[in-house]
Amino acid sequence: MTTPAGPADRRSITEDLEMGAVVTYFDPSPFAEGLFRRAVAIGTEIVDPRTNLRWIPLIRNDLTVDMVLLALVVDIAPV
């Protein structure tokens, strides 16, 4: 009989987050060309000490740097 995986058994989505990882995220902007975007991680997650929100620094195809809220991340493909 198998038991359900507990919190310690589950992988965190940020386990694969390292410089160069491809991050797919939901883009809620009304001006976005699609619902999802891909960008490359340029660092590890950053936690806002006041709000405890987790952000990921990314660089997009047009070479703009952005901070994306972890809650919007759909997938992280490791390097």
C-alpha cells in the first residue's frame, strides 16, 4: 500500500532554479502577445522581507530584465 506524498517528499518548483534555467510564466498583462512567456533566470529567487513574496529575476528575449512573482511561474527547465 502506498501512502500519499507528504510535504517533505514533494519537489519545490524552485529546486531547478539556477542561472540559465528557462522559466515559463503566466503574463497577466493585457498587452501580452500570449498568456505565457519564457525567459532565462539570471539569479536565484529573491524573498521580499516585508511581504515574504518570492520573486525570480529574468532576462527576456528582447534583453529586458524583469522580476516575476513566483506564484506566476508554471515551469522551470533546468540547465
